[in-house]
Amino acid sequence: MRKIVLSALIATAMAAAPALAAESAMGTIKSMDTTARTITLDNGMTYHLPSGQMTTLKAGEKVKVDYVMEGKVRQAEHVTVAK
């Protein structure tokens, strides 16, 4: 019985893994909203940033955003300035 339950849990976790896979986007920051902690890139996509990330970014900078989809929200995990 334990093997069946464990197998079912592993199968469920593996099925959910692709939904949590990080994606990446590159672009230039078009606008920033410090209250909502979001940036919008020149491609029109908006990303919600982790705490503390807003202070290191500026409009006009080219960035790479690693993010995950949480429902319809693009939640940034890492934002790095492209060189």
C-alpha cells in the first residue's frame, strides 16, 4: 500500500513540475511601478518583482527576466541587467 501511495505522489509531483518551470525574457525596461513592484518591458509584458529588486533597476536598461507564471501573473524570480 505504501508503494502505491508513494508512486502516486511521485507521479503527481512530476506532472506538476512543467507548470512551475521558469521561463526567460529579454528586453528594455519601458516603465516601472514601485508601488506595485512591477516592470513593463518594451515587448508590453509586465513582471512582478521580488522585494528589494526595484531599487537596482532603471527605465531604459536592457534586462533578462527569469520568471514563472502564477495564474496570469508573471512572477520574476531573477532580473539581471544585460551587458
